[in-house]
Amino acid sequence: MYLEIKNKKIFYTIRESEKSKALIFIHGSGGSSYTWKNQLNLDIDFDIVALDLPSHDKSDNFSELSLSLYVDLVHQLIKSLNYKSVILCGHSLGGAIIQQYYFTYPKDVLGLILCSTGGRLRVAPFILDSLKNNYSKFLEDLPAGAFYRATPKETIEHYIQESSKISAEVTYSDFKICDNFDVLSKLDTIEVPCLIIVGKQDQLTPVKYSEFSHNKIKSSEHHIINKAGHMVMLEKPNEVNQAIENFIINYF
């Protein structure tokens, strides 16, 4: 499916339910809706939506990418699909987007699911340098940084294949958005139910990031999933899905 914004097409996939509520998944830096392939069949009575951000995979290219553009796009998607309230789930950069969305449009948000993310997302200089100067090396090094060492090779290869569809420039821009993101001082103002998920072996957004968020957000639950890295929803889909389903059953 496609949504048209400013004469550009944004791709999204949707599994409809009988309810008018939705769970919307937002991928991370240099990613796509593929990230959430294991979450599209969650056993919940909600519409499930996953999109490709501008300039990612099946969505059209935009000349300027920014956090505000991403937030605005999610807002327009929600309005065009006539949802009055949604649960937002974001991974890494997607977590930054949904936090900023909440601070901009709090009345739209029923709950938040923060996956492998934090209130501040500093990026190591060598990652930015690799993206700018040697993208093939970035992709080559990605498994070691993003996945737990015992993750099946097939899972990693499929993800690298999908990641290679996104240009180096777009992925660099995404990481720069992360590097500039900081809402640590506002986390304690989040009042909706919040599920925080992190892989115990996550090297990009370590457990301490999500622990900080959990301590600040009074209405939060914290799930640390063992033998998983940054791509926890691909590495441990059953555990992630169970946590999401329980969260939705308990709160909504």
C-alpha cells in the first residue's frame, strides 16, 4: 500500500482488524518495514501497520531527511488511516521518532514500545566515518555490532541483504539524526504505558540506555532478552512478540 505525501509515495503494509485502533511499527537507521516481518502476525485485535520511512526501500526518495519530517510523516499516515489513537513501536531511530511523536502529539498516543533505543542515541565516530567513506566495510562489520554472536547465519544474511538496498547517504543521515537526538530531560513526562525491550548483548544501544528510560518513565515495563543484540526482534521474535502481546493485553 502507498500513502501520497507532498507528491511522494510512502510504502506501508497493513494487517487490518475489526477495531479502529492500530499498532504502528517504525524501523531504525538504514532499515525498512522488513525489520518487523515477524511482528506482522501478532495475536492482537489491533490493526498492524509497518512503513518504509522516506528514501527507504519501497518509499520514494526525499531531498532532505530529518527527525521532524519522519514525525510529520507518521502523523499524516495516522490521520490518513483515520486512527484516533495508536500504539507506536520504534526500533533504535524509530524509538527516537516515536518519543518525539509523543512529545509533539501526546493525545494521539495510547502507548509506546521502545525497542533497542534510548532517550539519547550517541553514535560512535568510527560508524559515521565508515558510512561516509567505506559503506561496504560498514555492511561487512554490521553483523558483529548488530547481532548476538550465536544468531543464525541465515537471519543475519537476510538482514544484510535488506540493508544493502538503502543508500549509504540515507543511512548516514539516519545515524546523524540519532547522534543529535536527546530527550533525556523529558522522559519523566511520558505518562502513557510504555514497554521497553532490549537485547542483553546489544552493543549499539546497551541495556543501560533502556534502564535509564525505565527508571524515568513511571508507567514502563522493562524486558531484557538474553542472547540477543541490537536486532532483537529478528533474533528473538517469539520472545519479543510475547512481550508485546502481554503488554497490549494488560493495558489495552
